[in-house]
Amino acid sequence: MMAHAVRGKLTNVPKNADSGRRSRKAERSDFDKGVTVLLASAPSSRIRRDYDRGLRLLRNESIRSFATLIRALPHLRGLAGWTAIRLLERRGRRIASALVPILTLADNPIAAEASKVLANIGGARARRGCIRLLESDAPKSARYAATHALAFMRDDEAARTVVALVVDQHEDPEIRGQAAEGLDYFGREGGPHRRLAIRTALRGLGDPSPVVRFWCAFALGAMRHKPAIPTLRKLARRDKAVCPGWWRVCDEAADAIAVIEGRLPPDRTPLPRS
């Protein structure tokens, strides 16, 4: 039975929620160790203070084990949700199945955090969960978050899925653009998928969608692929279409050329969405 929040407290949690193979005491001990590791990992005093505040919020919700944390996660918000995701990240790949459903929380920031963690931990569970979500009728925001996670996994099947999204003209342009942005990550120098990423990005420069053309230009620049310069120059001269929320494709193509040639591109201000 799913826990739900009432007046800031979790209710309806079964009495035997933490029973099973491990005792309640063992569950709490495991959770306490996770808290200790999390606090020790804080990169700055400010982040440690955030962890402390977030942990206090979790304790106020009677969360004392990873089992209750997972059940509570869909209802946690703000600093409590962020801290919960950081705690789960320390659990590694075995926690992927609990994080994938969090991607469906519309535009909630916690969904973006879950996407980043899934990308970081990778593994078969994370990959399969994200692919199933993409193949479902989940909201666009959830499918976008799943695409982000897959795009930043260095994984054969994830790479193939991302490439298929980039070239699928029946897919939503924003999801395709997110996939195209990820071509840079698994196509970096020395990576096993570099040829596939470059080939896909070059093809994407001629795509009907300005979002795809924009992010494929970005990816080729980030990958510093010199043979792309002639095609990028054509885009820099001709392609005045705007990538919503960013700037013109021609400007991104010019920036990509600058990066490939070892120059610093200019600072740009995103254009207002029409």
C-alpha cells in the first residue's frame, strides 16, 4: 500500500513495512550508515548544511529506513526530496527500480534529480526502466527525463536507443533534441560509440527540426569533429531558424566551429520563446 502525506506526516504505512529478511533495527542501522556517508561526502559547508536540514525534514516524516524513504519519495518535495535522492544515489544500481517511477512526477525538480542519478549509476535496471518509460504513454516530461538519463549512460543499448530517438521524425522534437545533445557524451574522444554519435549528428544537421539541427551542431562542436566544419559553415550562413529557449541554429553552428578550432564562443542570451 502506498504511503500518503497528511498534514506533513506520512500515514498508512503498514506496521510490517520494514520487516522481511532484515529486522527493523538492521534497516535503521543501514539507513544511519547511509546518512553518515552522505554527510561525509558534502563538498562544502553549505551543502552539508543543506543535507542537515533535509535530513531533519525526513526525520520529521518518521523516515528511518530506505524502505520507508522509497515509499515516501513520490510525496517529498523541495529540500527533503533532494536529500532523499542524494541518499538513494549512494545505494548505487540496486536502487534504479525505485528511481524510474520518480521520472513521471511531471516538471517537479525531483524528477530531474532522479534522471541525473539514473544517468550516473547506469546499469541494466536503470537502462531497461528508462526504455520502458519511453515506450509507454507516459507524459512528455517523463519521457524527456528518461531520454536525458539514457543519453548520459555509457552503454551500448542506451546509445542505440538515443540514436533511434534522434532520427525518428515522428518523435517529439524536444525529446529528439535532448537525445541529440547526449550524442556528445557517449561520442567523446576514445569512447566506443564515437563513430555512431558523429554519424548521427552529421545526419541530424539536415533534419527538418531546428531543435535537432541545433543540438546536433552542439554535439559536433563538443566532440571537436573537424570534418564537420564545412557543413557547419553552411548552417552558420543560412540557417536562421530558432531553437526555442536558446538561439538561432546559425549561431550555434558558428559556436561549434569556434569550439572545434579551439576558440572561445561568445556569450549568448537565450531568445524569448514566441
